[in-house]
Amino acid sequence: MSVDVEGKSLVGLLDMLEPAPAPDPISMMPQTWGWVALALIVVGLIALCLYAVLRHRRTNAYRREALVELAASGDSAAKTAEILRRTALVAFPRKQVASLHGDKWVNFLKQTSEKASFQENACRALIEAPYRTDSTDPNLTKLARDWIKTHKRERAT
């Protein structure tokens, strides 16, 4: 049933309506300077974080290389002791590390370690390792891996 208004039907009147005009597209540019400043701050913080991560990776590259060599050493006590010594020489001044041997070397490792557990048999194996090329010791390898991962590197001044 259609309603007739002055001779025209409702459907006819609706057909005569013009469509609403489409709105102008909304700009993606910030409307105020505050948003621009916030965007610059966020970009700066992202750049600063990226720089810090890259610097940390570069600073700890010697640890990753030592861990790869340690994994390839096959629990050889002599090779493990050598890798541990070279890692310490990279992380600390040569004057501080190069002359250490025996109990002084083990004490140095204990002092610079955060979490490595120094068991007596692993410490003894570490002291004797340079003189015994045929021995293998998984406890020594674990000690070295823990020390490499967690030692406190001396800060550069």
C-alpha cells in the first residue's frame, strides 16, 4: 500500500532525494604540534633502545664466541682452561689476569663470577688442566660455561 501525497507516491518522493554528499577524507597529519613532538620523542626512544641493544651485543660478542668454542672443545680440560683464560683476558686488563695461576686464578674467577658454582673437584681440574692434555671433565666445562655467561666484566673508564 502506498501513500499518495499530492499525486506522488512515497516511493516516488524517496527516489527524488539526492544522496548525502561524501565527507572530505580525514587527514593523517597531526593537528597540533604536541603530536609531532610526541612522535619525535617516540622515534628518538626507539633509536636509543636500538643503539643500546646493538652496543650490548657488540660488547658481549666475546662471550658468544667463547661459548661456541667451549661447545666444540668436547669437555677437554686443557682446551676449557685455555678458553676460560682467553675470555678473562678479553674481559679484564691483561695486567690483572695474565700472571694469575693456581689458587689465585680460581679466587679471581670466584670474585668475578655472579652465579657460577665452584665445586672443589672442578677447581682442582682447572688448576691441573694446562698440564694434563688427555683429561676430560664435564664439571669443568659447566663451570667455564657458567662463568663465561655470568662474570662481571670490568667497566671501561
